[in-house]
Amino acid sequence: MVSLEQVKLLESKVSRTIEYVKKVTAENSQLKERLDSYQKRIGELEVLIQRFKDEQSRIEEGILSALTRLNQFEDALDTTAQKESPSLEEAASAPSPLEEDDEAPLELLEDEDEEKEDGELDIF
């Protein structure tokens, strides 16, 4: 036979179980809300990542285009420089500017030395 004491014990266990189920249910709904907010944030971040990737590819394309134009500009400069510069044979046979004026600086130095020996200084 079931005693009154056993019924009270069963009743208290059922009450504790009901409280525990309520607590777990509330916790479960909180976790679901957090999960929803996290999933929403993940979606926003995925959009940002995709925009970043798109911008990166556009930046890379712009840089490559600029480099290509720079190469074309350098090639154009090289071709115009080759057309304007004398041939190697002409450049080798022409006297350099240093060879033509080698004696002029020596004469100036000798004149300055003579003036210093006379005790006069040439300011101009």
C-alpha cells in the first residue's frame, strides 16, 4: 500500500522536475535567440566579406591596368629615346665635353696660383 509519505515525496519530486523543465525551457529559448542573432551577424559579415573580395579584385585590376600603362609608357619612351639618340658609332667618335675642355681648368688654376703668390686676391 502507498503511504502518505510516499505520495508527498513523489509530489515534491514532480514539482522539482516541473521547475527544472521550466528553467531548461527558458534557457533553451535564450539560446535560440542568441543563435538567431549570431546567424544574423554571420550573414552581415558574409556580405561584408563578399564586398571586400569584390573591392580587392577591382583594386587588383586597377593596379594591373596602371602597371600595363606604365609599361606602355616606358616602351614609348625607350623607342623615342632610341630614335633621338645618336648611334653608338657616332657617340664613340665624337669627343666628350671633358676632353675638349681639359686644358681650360688647368689654365685657370695656374692663374689663381700666380695671383696668390702676388698677394692679391681676385674676388670676382
